Amino acid sequence: MRAITVRDPEADGYGLALTELPHPRAAENDVIVQVHAAGFLRGEPEWPGTWVDRAGRDRTPSVLGHEVSGVVVELGYGTTGLTVGQQVFGLTDWARNGSLAEYAAVEARNLAPLPADIDHVTAAAVVMPGLTARQALYDHAHLQAGQSVLIHGAGGSVGSVAVQLARETGAHIIGTGRAADRELAGRLGAHEFLDLGNDRLEDVGEVDVVFDVIGGEIRDRSTALLRPGGTLVTVADPPTVHPTDGRAIFFVVEPHRDQTTQLAARLRDGRLTPLVTAVHDLADAATAFTDRTRSRIIIKMK
């Protein structure tokens, strides 16, 4: 099968290439998915799990991509809950070969059924941002109606979904980003918008929750905006500054079948629209991986 792989963390471009690999084998409780669409993050070559498995053993050449939408074509021993021929979508394991391939082996519990009226590109685009935003706002920050939330990167793939999920809670939403993101953030549900290039972050005032996807100085300065008892949640990197009366949480998104199913329900009834800026086929994926002009790229196999 064809796949996009990386071979060397020290090499120029990580040795990224379109490669022929053996068809994956289904371990116990796995399924083999024929991939129809896949998503990736450009930071994946910086993750330890891209290069070694959970036991620390080298696993190169490694297949990139961890968002997948496709059709189950094979069941591993003991696999339950899914059937051959079923459309599915979800996240692949961080320390195994990913979804930028014609076929992928995935733990069945990481996948949810994909309704027939949701296309594979949309499904692949919503998984990572949707689960990340949901777990940040609902599971970690416990955002509630009447609270205020500052969402950094409101025009990006994760931030735009976070705005839409925050809107459901009845919270007051303040989005940040570039000036060009203002219209999108407002259309998705942000009540206010801060242009980080021209406006003072401190003019936001106090908020109950900060959701950070940027890290660094912006994350640290945002900590001072929290009301007593407030929560900062970041997926960029662990906080270096902590609130005096509140919480600062760093987390890595986790696969979750029920939560993925809930994302599908939101897609169907129009409550959620993921951001997609470009769609490429697998042969162009290596080029797309280095395209810094597009914030959200999906690879379509079929």
C-alpha cells in the first residue's frame, strides 16, 4: 500500500516521502480501515511517538497522520462493536502508524460509526479539533452558562471548534487571533474579538476560563486574566506560570468513541462546522505537509 512516511528525525524534511509499505496487520481488538480521508498536524515529527513505540523501540519508517475516516475492511481477534463494511472515523494511536496511508490498523475503541450523510473529508477534519476543544472546555475547564471564556486562535482549526462548543454552553466568548480571523470568529459565535497583533491582551479584563493553543508569552500573560477560581487549559505546552487562585492544566487529547459520536450528531444538525482550507490527494501529501499558507489540510484517498 502507499503511505506518507518519515524516516529520520535528524534528516532534512525528516526523510518524508510517499512510500510503499506492507498491508497493516490487525492486532487483537484492532480493525483495519480503508482510509478515505485523513488529517495531520505539522508538529507530528516533533512528537516522540512518531519515532518510537510505547516500549521505546524504533519504529521507522513511521506513517504520519492521526485523524482517520474510512471503511472497516477487517476485524482483529476479539474485536467487537464494529463490523466489516461499516463507515467509521476517529483518532489513531499516537505511537503506531497513522492515517496518511491507504489502510490503517486502529484500535476499535478509538473509532465511532460515521453516519452515511457525513462525508469523509468533514469527518476527518472534525476529529482532532472536536475532541481537543470538547475535552478542554467540558472535561477540564467545566465551562458553564454565564461564565466568560477567552479562546486563543479562534480562527484556527481547534479554536474555531472551541468557539462553537462554547456557544452551546451559554458562556460569553472572547476570541483572539489575527485581524483576518475577526469575521469568522464572530460568525461562529464569539461575542468579542481581540486582534493579538494590534490590541492589548490585558484589555480583555477578567475571565473564568482561558483556552490556549499558542503557548509561550501569550499563555503566560493570559494567566493573569483569570478570576479567582478560574481555569487555564492549554494544549501548546505545560504552563510555566500558574494562577494564585485557580488552575492551570496542560493535556493531550485522547481518543473517545462516545465523544466522537457526539461530534457526528453536532455535524448532522448543523451545530458544528470544522475548518478545512485545502484538500489534497495522497500523492500530494508530502508537499501539503510543508505548506505553511494553509491552516487545515485534509488528504483524500478516494
